[in-house]
Amino acid sequence: MKKLLCWIASVSGFAALFTLFIAGPLYRVEILELSTAFLFMRWAAYIGIAAIVLVIIALIVLRPSANKHRIVLAVSLIFGFVAFYLPYEQMQTAQSVPRIHDISTDTTNPPEFVAVAPLRADARNPVEYAGPETAAQQLAAYPDIQTLRFSHPPQTVFEAALTVVNRSGWELVAAAANEGRIEATATTTWFGFKDDVVIRIHSEGSETLLDIRSKSRIGLSDVGANAARIRSFREAITAQLGE
């Protein structure tokens, strides 16, 4: 009985982490529906909690003498914690941000997708801007997401923006310098979610204005991903231009 408990405790953490990490790849290759993949993450969290409890019991009650057994149990404990914490952190983040998926530095006249539009033909979220309700939620949650202003000429800003896009690993869809428009698609590593980005650059007086919009193809909530992407872009282009 003790050996069985020790064995279950040893493998439970590995099982939890395995369940967690196969959720994304199985969704990407279309073996799992998105809802099922999220269910796998929930199961992983539950198994992770069970693993933590079982390992603690095994360490306290059984007190394995062999170093290899203690190491395996310790690794199982770590894996169980990771399998629980990652879904938990994701859930906490989702609850702390608005349930929106279309973020723009200009919510009054957001940049429009042109070249990307055909790529979103079958997307669950339409290419059009989500509207005033989304704008209000964004302004309340992400007040720092505003139009970027630079002292450099539009062509310099365009080239810097294009450099940042290429360095970001996004798939470049269009780069129309004469229109001051760049479009790209960002794909997440784990689940392979595709979010589309459009950048608009134009001059206003002595300044060059840059607006960027990032929108998810699926999902009611982006769990803050689009806002984070815009902030990352803002930091990168500001550093690129030395402002």
C-alpha cells in the first residue's frame, strides 16, 4: 500500500504537467476543440492540487530513505504546483481585465484592417471595430493605451515600426509606406491563437502620429494580450527611435 501511494504521488505531478502542456498543441493540430482544451487546463490544475497533497503525505508519512525517491517526489511536487499555478494565474488575469479583444490607441477613429481583412473571413470576431462599449471598457482598464507622438518624420517612424514588427516575429502581411500602413499577424506560441495588428502613421503639424490596433480572431476576452502587445511595441519603437 505504501509503495502504491509513493508511486501515485511520484507520477501525479508529471501527469498534471503533461495534461496542461498537451492542451495547446492538441488544439493547434485541431484534435481538441477550444472548450475541451480549456477543460484539459482545468483538469491539469485539479491533478496538480492532488499531486501536491499526495507528495506531501508521501514525504511526511512514508519518509522515503532513498535519495532517488525523494528527488522524484520533489520534482513531482514542483510539476504539480506549476500545473496548478499556470491555469490559476490565467484565470486571475482574465478576471482582472475586461472581456474585450479589440484594443486600439485611437478608439474614436481606429486604424482599419485592409490586407488582413480577407484572412479574417472565417474568424469568429469580425474585422470591424467592436464599438463604443469596447472603447469605454478599454479606456477604463488601459488608460495608458494612447496615440504615440514622435518628432521624427513619418518615413523614419514607418521604417522604425517595420523594424520592430519584423523583430517581434509577427508575420508581415502588408507594408504600404505611401499610405503609412503596416499590417501583421501575431501567433501565440502555446495555443497558436492569431491576433492581427494594424499600424497607421501620419503627420500632424510638426509631429508624427502612430496608432496601433491589435485584435484577436477568436475569444470574447483576450486576457490582456492585445494591450500587452501594444505596450511592448510602444517600448520597442520608442527605444528604436531614441525617444
